[in-house]
Amino acid sequence: MKLSTIRERVKQFLKESLDSKDLGENVRVVGIESADDGWVVEADVIERNLALPGHRVFEKKRYIVKLTENLDVTAYRQINEAENRET
């Protein structure tokens, strides 16, 4: 499996799941690891801060996405940058 294919699948999934369609919102894959049954991908997402409606304030959030070998997403969650992806 090409890493570029995995990267694009995760970007597409996070944009759709987080409804990141606002100008300025972006997804950047920062790590891809092979797992026994697929892939574990770490990504930074620039999201609009919804606590400040009417303002264009963005913040970076980090997500872990787990995929099967066929690139079906089985789980995802937001993590703290200090949090180890093994936990």
C-alpha cells in the first residue's frame, strides 16, 4: 500500500468527519505506522474555534486514526500533543 494513498484517505475522512470546510482549515498527516491489522495514522487538524462565533480563530488539534488494510476507518480520537499514541 502506498503511503500517499493512506495519507489521502485519512485527510478525506477527517475533513468529512469534522466538517472542516471552512477556508483556512487543513489536515496534515504527521505519522503513519503499520499495525498488525492495518495502519495507525497521526494527523494535525487546523480547526475553527467554535467558542468564538463570528471570528476567524483557528487552533491545532491532533487526532489518531486507525485503519484496516483496506483503508476502512475503525476508530479515531483526538489526543493531547503530550499524550503518547500507545495509550
